[in-house]
Amino acid sequence: MARPSALRLAACAPSGACVAENAPLHCRRRSCRHGTQPNLQSDHRESDIFANVIRHGALGALAGLALLRRGAFRAAGATIVATLVLTLSLAMAAYGEQHIEYTLPGLVAPIVLAGLVIGRRALWIACGAAIVSIALNTLGEVYLPQWFGSISTPDPGPIAFIAGYTLVVVVISLFLDRFGSALREALNQAHERERELEALRASLEQQVAERTASLQQTINELRTSQETVRALSAPALPVLPGVLVLPLIGAFDSRRIADLNRVALNAVDQRRAKVVIFDVTGIALLDTSTAQALLQTAAAVRLLGAESWLVGLRAEVTQTIVMLGVDLRAFRAFASLEDAIGALVRNNNQRTAPAIRGARVWNGMGD
């Protein structure tokens, strides 16, 4: 299939002759390449276009390198990519397919740079821009020949080709070298931060393990203390023969209530107690559950043949009992432990007095 530029050349004029003055501009210039010399005005315009393309490309490259030196990698990459795409697109629009073997491969460079420097999104944007540029220039040469591919240039000599290729390669290599150095430095810094984070993580894990062990030890000590306090919270103290005192302190939960029941019943059974005195002086609030627990314990003690006495009721506790409607008639109540002990002593004296008098009478009769 013939190239569009070849078709236009065939349509313009025979080889080796200039066309008429009213022929299209691209036909006159392409035909003059084979026969006559172009005029000075055309040469001047072509040189201006070429100089502008080179100038904009150089300015874009310098701007990208300046941004790269300041550490703005993404901005530098975007500037270089945009400069390459724009410069190559303008060159293709000006010269058409005359040097497509140079301009077409050059569009690969911005795609590679976009993927390396900026990111995935920039890669596909650069790819789309390159495809759009090629499509516009190719269709423009066919349908708008007066605007696309209208400048004709002689084939470059070997020196010009080598110089141009060297310039492009040096600029791209310089940019990649600077970017590679910055990338390696960034990777080294990332590895260093990763090592620091790993050391910090190990240190934190060690601290967490130490604190966990310390906390577990504290919990074990607290549990032991709670067991000790629970064992001492409801002791059965013998104060007189057959008399036990159970001082109650603090709040009572289900576990302490069960301990109270167990301690009271075991003490009554082992000591053959006849009276169990529950001292509630250390209880600031006697709620329904605690009162019910006392009633249940008193009922169990009564089944073992012992009486239940209650001492140490304070005014606020008695008000709470009345408000809750708790019936404590199963207990014999006293204001204090001293009063209860005094009552026990008096009862013992009353029981022993007749026996003493009887013994004295018997001794007198014997005399």
C-alpha cells in the first residue's frame, strides 16, 4: 500500500518539474525538491519552525532537569514526558513522514519515562497521547495537507544523524541517571526505615511481653490476695464456750455468700456451738441479697441446733431493712457485740445460780 505522502507527490506533478503557482503548497515544495530550488521566504519559515521546535524541546528538558535537582521527581518526570510528546508531535506535524523512522520510535521514550517516574496512570496517558499524535498527523497529511507535512527537508547527512541521535540519547540517559540515583537513594532510605521499624517492632514486642508477664504476675498476686481476704472476711471466732462470732465486712457477692454459709456451718458442726453471733458492724449497706443470705445461713444454723444472733445494726442499715421489707425476726438482735456477750454471761449466770444454791443446801444437810 502506497504511503499518503507518495500519493500526494504523484498527484502534484511529474518527477523533476515544478508545478504551477496555484498548486498546493506541499505540492510545490515537494516537487521543487526534485527540480527547482525553494524560495528564500519558505526557507526562512522552515528554519523558524525548526528552531522553535528545538527551542521548546530544550527549554522543557532544562526545566525537567531543574525540577529533578530540587527533588521534585514527579513534576520533573511530567515535564520531560510532556516536552517529548509535544516536541515529537510538532516535528511530525511539520515534516510529516519524511523522517518517521526517527520520530516514531522517539514516542516510545515518554511512555517509558512516564511508567518509570510518575506512575501507572501517567503511563497510559502518555501512551494515549502518543497514539493520538500519530493518528492526527497521519490523517492530517491525507485530509489537510496544507497544514501537515508541508515542510520538506533534505535527508540528513551522517554527521547530522549522529549528532541528533547523540543529543537525544544523552538527554534521556542524563535524566535516567539522575532519576536512577534518586531512586536508589530513596530505596536505601526506605530499607533503612524498614530496618528501624523492624527494630522498633521487636522492641515493642519485647516490652509488650514484659508488661504482659508483669501484669499476669500482678493478677496472680491480686487473686491470691483476694483469696486471702475472702478467707478472712468471714472467720468464725470462738469467744465463749459454745459461742461463735462471725464478723462480716464489706460487700457480699454470690461467692462470699457461699463462703459465709460454708464457714458458719462447718464451725457450728466442729465446735458444737449453741449460739452464732453475726456482727454486721463492717457492712455499710445491707441490701436484699445480703439479707436473704443471712436468713438462709441462720436457717441452716438453726437446723444444726444453734441460735443466730445479729449485732452491729446501724441506723442507716435499719432504715434500709425497713424500706426493703426484710424480715429479720429469725435473729435475736443486739446493738453491739458487747451487749450480746453481756446477755450471754447473764444467761450463764442465771443457769448456774440454782445449781450452786442446790449444792450449798445439800452440803448443809450433810453437815
